[in-house]
Amino acid sequence: EFQVTQIADAMVLARLFEALFDMRVTVVATSNRHPNDLYKDGINRPLFLPFIEHLKAHCEILELASERDYRLDRLIEAPVWYAPLNAGSEAALDRAWDRLTLGAEPQHCVLTVKGRKLEVHREAAGVARFTFEELCARPLGSRDYLAIAANFNTVILSGIPTLGPENRNEAARFVALIDALYEAKIKLVASAAAEPESLYPEGDGSFEFERTASRLHEMRSTDYLAEARVELETE
């Protein structure tokens, strides 16, 4: 597991592979991106481009395509929306984490968004786990949520509360988060206090929230879960 989210990560990866190649070590690696797309749109990316060419010169690039989506199998084994909030719903998220990461050791990484740092305290195997407070009770915006959608294929979100007029900022951030995940076809596994249509019944933007509730229902469907991830512009 190695997340390339800033130029320091990129340069460490470059030095590692160059040393392996110099020692004539055979390298077998997997990635969710073609080498040309590694650290795409990253700050100071030109410094990393020579390594990409070095990698392509030393490795045979193979696309592994399968008619069967094994991640989908693991997603549809159980529900992806758990309500209400209680010990059972949190235990269900723990089981979802174990199922989707296949027991991979959780890691901490930092995403760079317009020069700012967005910490991801728990991620593994393309899955990131957050609390509602981490993503919606702090001053984050669409660019932050797009960065999450660009770097992970599944988000596990715990503790979505019912919201009222006093929580209009949190509700607006939650709408932006779901929009980013939905447009990129990122999979969402969540625990919430209620069903989507009951999360924000009144307050500024509650009428518009109905679209978010509709999207949340769609994101639970097998058709949505089977859709391929979409690459979004993060700039």
C-alpha cells in the first residue's frame, strides 16, 4: 500500500524503484492507475515525470480486466446503509471494512488540496473510512471531496446524524460530499440516524436536500454499485 498524494511521496517511490532496477530486482506491482496517470495533477509533478518514463522502460504494463467484479461481490454481500445509529450499525461498518479491505492494515495518508493538507486517518486497499464530523463538521469544500473521490473507490462514513436548521452548514457540506461521490460513482457504506429522506427535514436547503436523499437511495442499488468509477477533474 503506497499513496502518492504529494511530491515527497512521489520522489520516495521513484528512488525505491530506481534502486530496485539498478540491482536487477524483478518487480511485480499493482496499481489502480496507468503509469501515465500516477500523481496526476499533483504539485511539482514535472519532477516525477522522469521516473514514469523510467518505470515504463523497465516494466511491461498489463491491464487486468475481468468480467467479474470481485469488489462488487463483497459490496452486495450485505447492506450499505445502516440505521439507526447504535452499536449494531457501527459493528456492521467494522465488518464492511474487514470485508472490503480483506484484512489489510489501515494506513494514514495526507491528500494535498490546493496547497492544503487533508488528513485521511484510516485507509487501505482503496477504501477510506471517515466520521461525519471529520468530513462535514469542519470547513471543507467541494475540492476536498473531489480529492477523496479521486483517490479512493469506496468511502465508509459513520455517524450521519439527523440535521436541523442549526446544522445548515453541515447539511450543505454533506450535499457537496454526496455530489462528489455520486458523480465519480464512488461506493458509499454508511451508518446514519435515519433513512436519507429523514436526515434533513427542515432548514435552509432542505428542499434541495431531497435530491441528495434520492441519490443516497440510488447509491444503495445494485445497478449503482456495479457502475465503473468515473475520473473527475480535480482542478
